[in-house]
Amino acid sequence: MRAVRLLLFVLGAGATAYGGWLLLPQLDAALPWLVGGPAVHDVLVAPLVGLVGLVLGRLVTDRLRRAWIAAGLLASATLLLIAVPLLWRPPSAPPNPGLPDRDYPLGLAVGLAVVWAAIAIVLVVATAVDRRAPRRRSDDR
């Protein structure tokens, strides 16, 4: 087991050193992203996610509904994270003639609408099922 750990450590250290070597010529362009990304996450994203989680925990008491809403928020955050480079600036390469130009803000809006429509449908169906199910009283046990 110790030999496998040592081998994995050596391979990981070698891959890290090679990646650093490849990054050196581009360090001036990459440094703002390497420093700014974690800083923006720690200053803006993490507190915002914590606040949304706290508010969601107070407003939605049913665990199943809270889980679906959290899944919608996670999917929305993933879509936004993927869309940021496309929305931030125009592509640096010439357009691919095989791919038509896209309206990325509209695509993001449609994607978010589909995610939240699916979450809304699930929550409406869950509410309808809950209302149809007979309530058990504590003395029925």
C-alpha cells in the first residue's frame, strides 16, 4: 500500500510540475484568474450560497420540496457557470462555419426556464399527491 501511495504521489507531483512548466509562458494572463477566481468565490459566491441555504431552510420546511428546490438552484448555478465565458466576451476565434451563431443569453434564459418549469411541475405534483393522501393522526398508530 505504501508503494502505491508513493507512486501516486510521484505521478501527481510530476503532472503538477509539468502543468506549472506549461503555465509559465502564460502566467501574466492566467494570474488574475488564478487569484481572482478563489477571491470572488470566497467573498461573493460562498456567502451568497450560505445565505440562500439559510433562507431556503427557514421558508421550506418539507425536506423533499427543499431538496428539489436545491437541485434547481444547483442546476441553475451550473448553467450560469457554463454560460459566463460565452456571455462575458465575444469568442476570440473566428466562427465555425459548421455551427450557426447562437443567441447565448436567450439560450441561457430558455435553459433556466426549462429547469424551473420542471421543478415547478414536480412541486405541483407533490402537493397534489400530498393532498390526496389521507392524513394519519397520532392516535392511529
